[in-house]
Amino acid sequence: MLEVGCGEGDLARALAAIGYDVTAIDPMAPEGPIFRRIKLEDLEQDERFDAVVASHSFHHMVNLDQNLDRVATLLGGDGRLILDEFAWERFDEPTADWYEGQRRVLLAALQNRRAPSAEEWLDHHADVHRSETIRAALTARFEELAFERVPHLWRYLSGPATAELEESLIASGAIQALGFRFVGIPGRERALN
């Protein structure tokens, strides 16, 4: 299994601990036998993986199309791409108001001073790929097995702002689901190449 953009390596270590053979890449990857400090495009051409996982990595990639082509090539047989991303452009006013209210409560309680304001969050993400761009690039290369919209903002908050609270507000239509998950296999035309 390949993890693209492993960051500090928490997911890779957890997967390795339960028995998966993991290679985790990131230019800033930690030290260790499962980690490599490289970019996706620097992997050897002949490497193959049963699965590629990526959490919040592809929205940053300048060469999105080339990197997704690379993933399709790296997947062997019926290998899966499992992608966890977000749609910053869905950050509408009601969603921003809820997020900012949660952030202010946490600040008042002297908790989680690291959470960016709604404006800072949006400004930080405004120059990365839109979710429609990512999804179009995915469906051009992969047969979609699953797609779902999921909570995302809870990652920046703590305390009362749990994933479950965010999920219930999304289900009621009060706020937008900013996260999304995609699972796919390389398209048939890629499998034949």
C-alpha cells in the first residue's frame, strides 16, 4: 500500500501496525523504514501497489493530471485509490458562521487557539484545486466505486465540535459537507495498457 502525502506518518504507522505492507511518501516524511522523503513523481516507474491512499494531498498538487495518471499506473490489477479530500468552495456563509461560532467558544474556553478563523481558512485554501476539478480528473482516470460527502471542519476544532455534531448539521441541511471521499480503480483503458 502506498500513502501519498503522509505528513507526520500517523496513518502509515497505524496501517503498518495492523499488518499492511506500507510505503509512505512525503517530501517532509519522518524517518523510518516505511517512509521515503520523495514526491509521487519520484517513485520508480516499475513500482506497483495494491492500494494508494491519500488524505488531503491532491488539492495541493500543481500537476494534478500527471500525478493521477501516475497513481493509475502504480496500481496493480484491481488496486484501489482511496482519496480523502475537501471542497473549500462549498464553505458558504451558514457553514462559515457555524465554524466561526465553534471557534469563538473554544477560544473563550482557552482551548484550541490554533484553529484558523473562517476567513483565514478560506484564504489559505482559495488557491488550491476546486473539488470539481479533482473529481473530474479522478473520473477521467478511475472507475468510481464510491463517492460520499463527509464532515471536514471538525479536524480544525476540538471539544464540542465533533465529527458527529458536524454530520448532524449537514444531514439537517444547516451547513455544507466540505469533505469528500472517493474510491476507484483504474479505468478499463488504463488496465489494458
